[in-house]
Amino acid sequence: MTDLVSFTWLHDGVSLLLTPALLCLLAACAVAIAEAGIAAGERFYGLSKLAANSNTAQVQAIARRRLERADLLSRIPPMLGLMATIIPLGPGLAALGQGDPAKLASAVTVAFDATVLGLVAGIGGLVIGKLRRRWYEELLESLEAGELAA
């Protein structure tokens, strides 16, 4: 029968992923804030400039790139948040089994913080993506109506 101790390398390897996941979550929150600023500028200045100087194909290409960024931002951080939630819980539960509830409390705190960071960045990406999708659809409709009228 396989001894559980022989799988400590797996736990050690997975534990190494916690810090990069948390750093990626912090970066994703920063990207969500930056994307919100870009989207605001896009809405109040960029779309009108784009409509005046572009054709439909160019607007579609720009929209595709910007929507892909928002879609990635809405999907990846929640997954990283889940990953960074689960990783510290294993050692925390093991510590509880050894009579150390303080270590479990610390692990649960990290887990909840990671969940919140992932959700904040993901919600930001979702909102930005939905707004951009609507803005670009309206812009493309108006460009196509103008091309048909010409």
C-alpha cells in the first residue's frame, strides 16, 4: 500500500504556487483598475474619435482585442482566487488535526482574502466587458447604418 508520506513532494510543489497566485491576483486587481480607466476614456473620448476616423473592419478588430482582454480578466482571476483559496487550507486543516487552531485561522484568512481578490478582479472584468460589448455594438450599428445610407 502506498504511504502518504511519499506524496509530500506533491504538497510541497503545490504550496510553491501560493505566492505566485497571490501576486497574480494583486496584478489582476491593478489591471482591472487600469482597464476601468481605459474604458472610461474610451467611452468619453475614444469611441467618438474611432467612429470619425475608422471603417467597420478596423472598429471590429479593435473591439475584438479589447473585449478579449476584458473576457480574460473576468475569467482568470476567479480561477486564481480559487486556487489560492484551496492551497493554504490543506496545511491549515493538518495543523488543526495536530491541535494548532491558530495556523488554521491564518490559513483561512489567506484563503478568504484570495477569494475576494479573485472576485473583485473578475467582477471588474465582467462589468468592463459587458459595457464595452454594448458600446462597440452600438458603434458598429451606427457605422453600418451610415455606410448603407451613403
